[in-house]
Amino acid sequence: MGEPQRRHRAVELFSSATRAETLADGPIERERLVDGVTGALKTDAAEVRDVVDGLIAARLPARTPS
């Protein structure tokens, strides 16, 4: 996968993770968020975990998953 494809994939995962977190009624557990994005995008859970961990580290989610 080339650099443009990796960036596009990262944006897709970021968008899906932040959308799921935003639509949640309350705090969402990290693994529940990972499972939801993994299932929706049919992608590797480790890749989604990396993105979610990056979002948490950057303090981007409104509510930090546990």
C-alpha cells in the first residue's frame, strides 16, 4: 500500500472511530469502539486499535474510551 492509500485508510478509520464515539449515548469502551469500526469497515482490529489509541493519545474523542 502506497503512502496516499495509507493516508486515505487512516482518514477512513479516524472518521469511522470519531463518528461512532460521537453517536454513542455515553462513554464507549475502547474494545467496543474497535469492534464496531472493525465490523463496519471489515478491517484488521490491530489497525483500528492503533488509530483509536492515537485518538486517545491526542485527546481527540470527546469522551475517552475505557
